[in-house]
Amino acid sequence: MTLPGPTRKNVLVVSVHPDDETIGAGGTLLRHRDQGDRIGCIFVTDGNTSQAETIAQLEDAYGFDAVFRLGLPEITLQDLSLSVIIPKLGGAFRSFEPNIVYLPNRSDPHSDHRRVFEAAQACTKAFRYPSVERVMMMEVISETDFAPALPEAAFMPNVFVDVSDYQDRKMEILDLFRSELMPSPMTRSADTMRAYNRYRGSQINAEYAECFMLLKDIVR
């Protein structure tokens, strides 16, 4: 995939819990930044205590142009009405006016991820959020790979981003969440995450890659 070139884009990642943005799109976000795009992040929840403490460090690590902390509850997010979640997401979308949006996968086992995806769809309607041009779902290892083995739940990547130049920096940022990582060879280990990005890279003849599932692409 060739990311948008000379035209500066606003790129927004919707992170349900701090670390989702790094696992799913860390290298891609760093690449966007180096290409001159503006990058922003919505932290829907602050996650657990350890994750919450990393948010300020994440702002510095990525050089985010905008950060939105919605402060919604972890785990019980599914119990909140969409009429509560959508306006909070919508406020961030209107403020940042994203052109490119990265969302959690619709079929991730974590109910928080599914609920946020459901709410975020309302923020990609062209007649309400005309800035949005491209919408993609992220692959968050330790979530997306545990989706039920059903056709309707399959994650079928069709966008691959070469992050070979950014993989090491991504792993450094991931180390901020060392207390959340598991020992190798578990899926939520640093070794496994690097290996997975290496596998995705092999699919496009690159050293490392992140992949996404394209939901919408508007060419103006």
C-alpha cells in the first residue's frame, strides 16, 4: 500500500484501551507522521491503572497532534447505550476532522472492541462527517486472532503497510506496556508480535508489515 502522498492527511486511530493503537497500527502511525500527516488518537477508555499511566508517554512517543480521552468504563462498556458512546466519539471526529480512520475489528472477542466498532460506524457517515475518506479495521494480536472461527467473523486483510523502517520503534513503544505483555510464546508476547508483523511482511515481500481490512475508500 502506498499511503497518501503529498497531500497532508488527518489520520485518527480509535484505541479502545491504551496499547491497541500500538499493537494494531503503531508502525503505520509512525509512517504517517514521517510522511507529514497529522495523527490523532481517541483513547475510549483509560484501560487498567498500568495502561492509564502510559497515555502521556504515548503522546510523546508518537507526537500526536491531538489526543482525546473519553474516560469511558473498561469491561462494562457494552452496558452503555450507544446514545452515550456515539456523541463522545462524534465530538472527537468533528474536532479533528479525520480523512483516514483506523477502527477496532468488529469481531474481536473483547466486548469493548465490538461495542466501540458498533458506535464508530455512526461517525463514518459521509453526510455527517464529510472529511472521512478511508476507513479500516485494525488487527490487534491477542484479540483479532481469537475471533470465533466463523465466516462472518473472519478478519480478511486487504491493505498491507510496509513498516520495516518503523518496527523497532514500534517495539520500543510497546515496551511501555511491559506489565501487560505475556511471556513467549504466548500470543500477547513481544516475540510473537514481532513475528506476526514479520509474517505479514512476508506476504508483501517486506521485512515487516501491518495489515488492515478496508471498509470504505472514497476517491474525491
